[in-house]
Amino acid sequence: MANENNSLTTEFILIGFTDHPVLKILLFLVFFAIYLITMVGNLGLVALISMEHRLHTPMYIFLGNLALMDSCCSCAIIPKMLENFFSEGKMISLYECMAQFYFLCLAETANCFLLATMAYDRYVAICSPLQYHTMMSKKLCIQMTIGTFIASNLHSMIHVGLLLRLTFCRSNQIDHFFCDILPLYRLSCTDPYINELMIYIFSMPIQIFTIATVLFSYICILFTIFKMTSKEGRGKAFSTCASHFLSVSIFYICLLMYFRPFEEGDKDIPVAIFYTIVIPLLNPFIYSLRNKEVINGLKKCMKNYNIVK
């Protein structure tokens, strides 16, 4: 009988947001617009970096991969969320749920590593400019990028595999707009202690390592900047790091807010909206609007396109 009772939930209902008809339409339009802008901004940035040879430097290669992962994050979450605004059942199968979490975990883990590599790149560029091309060679850049995706993929597979060991018999209603790991733990009738332990064993070292890399890089950068005698040099150094520092600050503030005790769920949705939807929307603008190289590359591509036409 116990085995029969644990048979179990193979589909979930994503409660999501409001059921009010007017608010549903409004939210659908808002998130649809955000999705379009996010995809155009991030994929456009990837295309620009690929086409413009002047942007084939370590910083922009990492930035292109960051934009690609932001696109992956948005694709994993928003389309299903938009569908559920007008779906009566709001159903998602267990395997769709696992796939959604896999791609989200892949994107977020890769973002952690990419932001850390970008911080290290800025550290080398400002603190050791004469050795930059040696220390940040194209070979090392490729190795770091491949390592990021291998580690992120393994990390995602571990947590998805651990989720598949759980049985869900308490309820099939997920009080969220996507299949996040903490709401799934709350629905499990299997003790998720091992899963939670694995988060601390695998996820926390990644967070500690990447945050430590970012902090070390920026501490060294600040010391180097304060030693500069030229105001022009200081201004150039600050402008070089400003976009990345803003992006990494927003990302890690949201991530640290999310890593709370597992029992607390009242703030899951607002924080999740920010790190799965708002951050991928903001990143292309943060890195593009005040970046002369990106703007000049965009103008050049547009000019070439017009000439061809």
C-alpha cells in the first residue's frame, strides 16, 4: 500500500501568478515584451561579437557566452510561463519539469563562472597590462570557456539526478511560476536531506570560489587604481570595470538572497523573477549602452549591412 500511495505524481500544476483576467492579460503582455527584448538583446550581442573581429578578445568572448546563457535562462522559463497565463490546467510533466530546472541550473552555474572569469580578465587588464596577452591567451580563454560549460553541465546533471530520486505524493501544485528546486523539495514525500546536503557540497563551493575570485580581482583592481597618479587613467580603469561590477553585484545579491533556509518560501517568487527574468533583460544594456567598442561594432555592422543592401 505504501508503494501504491507513493505512485505518484507525474504531472505538476504551476500555480504561477494571479487568475484575475485583466491582470493575466497585463502580465502576459509585460513578460512577453520582456522576453522579446531579452532575446533580441542577448542574441544580438552574441551575433555582434561573432561578426565583429575587433570584439574577438577574451572579455567579449566571455560576454558573448554570458549573453548566450542569459538567453538559455529566459527560454527555459518564460515560454512556459506565458503559456500558463491562458492554460486552464497549467500542467507540466515531471520530465518537462526536470528539463526546465536542468537548463536553468546550467545557465545560472555558467553565469557564476563566466562572471568570475570576466573579473579575472579585468584584473589582468588593469593590474598587469603588459602581460595581458600572455596571461589571457586565446588558448586559455577557450579552455576556461570549455571548463565552464563542462562544470556547469555536470553540476546540473547531479542535481537533476538527485531530484529524480524523490517521490511526490503530497500535492502536485507548485506554488511558483517554474519548476524550482526548493518548491519541489516541499512537495516531496521522500526526505530531501541528501539533496540539500548535495547543494551544500557542490553548489556552495562554486559560490564561494566564484565570489572569492570576483572579490580578490576587484580588491587588486581598486589598489591599482588608487595608486594611479593620472585622473584620466583612473577614469578609464573605472569605466572598464563599471559594467561588469554592476552586473556581478546585481547577480550575486539576488543569488545570496535566494540561498536562505529551505523552509522559508514567502520570497521565492519576487527573487526568482529578478534573477531569472530581470537580470537577463538588463545585462545586454549594462554591457552595451556605455561600451564604445560594442556601440562602434554595432554601427560598423549596420553600415556594412546597408552597403550590402
